[in-house]
Amino acid sequence: MLYTYPQQDGKYRLKNTLSLSGMKVSKPVLDHVLNCLKIEVSDITITLSASSVGEREDWFHTLSRAVADHAAGLCTFGGPCSEAREKLWMALGEAAPVLVPVSHAMMCMNCTSDFSLTLRRHHCNACGKDKVASESLPLQCFTVKLTERPEGEESNVFHLYHKKTLHYTFRADDPHTARRWVNAMEEATVL
């Protein structure tokens, strides 16, 4: 287990490596310390205070289970732990991760600098990466077609196809606007 502490830049620095072999996790009752959790390894004892009883219980059960699994040899190479890991990898992608809106992002995901009034969310001044530019990707394998009308009449309806499958039908206010949208989408389909 890695024992780390946070730095000002949002990263963590390694303080110590704690072995799961012989580790003891307990919930001592100490004066003036709420939600206490004690981790004992051969030569190191760490006493922590969780922010709530629920958080302490979560940490206690997670650490106790990790110690018990390690003692039972469940995480050896090629053992049952690797089978569980394979099952986990098979389950990945079945449920989409929770989307965090840009307005809720607290730090740059490239350099982990905290956003502030001057360090904006759409462009990180610390690392120089422009987030908005990477969000615009070409519409590969898509085609846009105006609906066919008799000669002399222009259509204000157009379709977006992926290969030969119709995905969306759009209706513009007038044929001129429809033509402008079709032209813009055709440009977006080219690398």
C-alpha cells in the first residue's frame, strides 16, 4: 500500500510504502479524535481521522479485506485475483462513466493545476493545452445529402448518413440556410 500526501500542484508525493503482510487495521477510541483509524505495520503506526463514521467504516472494511485477501494469497500472479481482474476488464465499458460538466472541473486534467479566475477551464495557461480545440473532430465516414425535389425547387431538409445508414434528419428555416449547413457539414467530414 502506498502512503502519500497531497502537494500544492494537485499531485501526490510518496511518503512510504506499507506492506500488507502483517498489517493490522483497527478502530481505536481516542480522546479528542473523532472517527479514528489505526494502521499498524511492523515498524510503522499511522493514526488517521476520517471525516465521517461512514468514511472510516469504508476505509476499515476495504483495508481489512485487502489484508485478508493478501494473507489468503488471492493476489498472487496467475491466481484467483487475475481471474477476478479479467472479469472486471470484461465488465468495463458496459456502463458509461459519469460525465463531469466543464463548469464543475476543478483542475486541468493534463497538468493538474487548479482552475481559478485567471486560469480558465477551456484553456490551461499552466500547460498551454487548448481543451476546446481537441473537442472538434472530423465526422469521419459521414455524408450529408439534401432531400431531392423536382427541378427548380430547393429543399430545406437534409440528412446525415453514417456510411449508408440514416442517422439524423435536419430541417432548416429556408433552403439557403439548409445549403449553408450542408456545406459546413461536408467540410467537417474531410480531414
